[in-house]
Amino acid sequence: MSVVLSANSFLLQVVVQPAECVGRVSIVRTDVASVTSWSAPIIWEGTFDPILIDSIYKQQNLTIATTVFALGKYTRFVKDFLESAEQHYFVGFRVHYYLFTDQPESVPEVKMGENRSLTVQKVPSLNRWQDISMSRMEKLENLIENELVSKADYIFCLDIDAKFYGRWGAETLGRLVGVIHPWLFNVPRNQFTYERRPESKAYIPAEEGDYYYAGAAFGGSLEDVHHLTKTCREQMSVDAANSIEAIWHEESHLNKYFLYNKPSKLLSPEYLWRDINAGAAQIKIIRFSHVAKNNAEVRPNP
């Protein structure tokens, strides 16, 4: 049975919820799509009950592994990322951050809350930001295989040059989670910047595609993220052997993967916004946003 009451851009409903929708509140927004064509929920402000969903997931005693990469000048973003995460990211849950960096000595000391920890792993320096970006898939694949199997339940990979401004909690947990790109969430498919060269393993034909997903944030269960990272790493290796580099590097391969392996949950651009000072009618709250920076100054190459 469903009870529906209109209220501006919201609907009040009583619904029976499948597992991926645990904790979804009876408020469903009508100004945005809150479910995909394959019935995966899209998480926006007003589509979940934070108290209910936290109470459900906290009973499971979960550990959320969270990976970030800070090479070269990107170490300057570590402090704000971690301090803001400690205020807003899975508050009340067990979180283990894994920071990959070529400068462990530059990692600032940040006070962690109860059941929160940070592991710093040294990695080699790289001369191209494109290589830094693409190397993440292999690092994540190996981390899951070699360390996380018995230590975590879910994993998220996030960009370090970003900051939390609002809640990011259990509403984001799912088997395979993608984040809708903040620059392409309200444009037609023909404007998606997919890889269009058939020679690349990231190729997506013009008539295909559901959403354009951000490479700066994705996650899910260990098993599903391992399969994602392994597949993307293998596909990038094939491209490299053929002297091809996808237009948006690992993000292009991520989008190809999500096209044929549908995410079980999508996060709205609230969970990866483009600028804390920028707005959009659909964005009622900014939870996580890239910070302003001069790419030419912080990146090792153009």
C-alpha cells in the first residue's frame, strides 16, 4: 500500500523497501530522479532518513576502508580532507583511511576519533598526473587482495583535493556505488565525455550510456570494487600496449565498467560537488566538494 501527499517538490510515501533501499525515507523528491531505469536508488537530500539508516547499519559493526592518493604537491590537501572527514564522514562508524603518498614525511598529524585510524603507504613518485590517476586502480586492487579481505566490509576511493561540508553516511553504502559527475548531471547523453575511439577498451558508442560517473569517488563491497579495479586495470594495460590513453584516463574506463556492470546505488552530485561557492537548483546541500586550486601549479605536468 502507498500513501501519497504532495508538498512542493516532495512526495510523502509509505513504501516497502528492497535491501539496497534500506533506510530510504518516505520523502521522495520530484524535482530530481531518485531511481534509475534498473531500479537502483539515487541518493539526494530528502530521500533517506539518516537516523533510521544509521541505526540499521551500526548494528552490523562495519568497517569502511577509505583510500586517498596524495603525491607531490597534493599533500597540501591532506589536512583539510582528514579534518573535515572526521566531522562529517561516517560519523560513529569504524573508518580506516589508507593514504598513498610519495612523501610520508609531509603528512600532517590529524587527531582521529574513536575507532578511526590512518595508515600511510609510500608509493613511488610519478612524473605525469595522468599516470598518478590511472595507477589508483592497481593500487586499490592490490590493497583489497593483500590487506583488506579480513579488515573491512566496504571501501570508498575518494579524491584528496576535496573537503567534506555535510553528512556522508550509511545512506551511501551499497554493493557497487557510483557518483554522478557534478558537471554532467543535468546535460543530455550526447554531451557526456565518454571515450569515443573504438580502438580504446574504454569506448562507448554514441547511442549508449546511462549517466556520466565521476572517477573522483566510487565504492562498494570489497568483492565488487575489487572486480571493478581489476577490470579497469586490465583494460588500461591493453590500451597502453596499443599506445592508447583514454580521454579521461581511469574515469573513462570506470564509465565503461558501470555501463555493463550497473551500480546498485548512485550518489547525487551532493556527494562530489564542483565548487563550494557554486550552486544549482537541485543541490539542496553540498556534502563533499573539490576545493579551489590552480591545476597548473599543483600538477607535475600539463
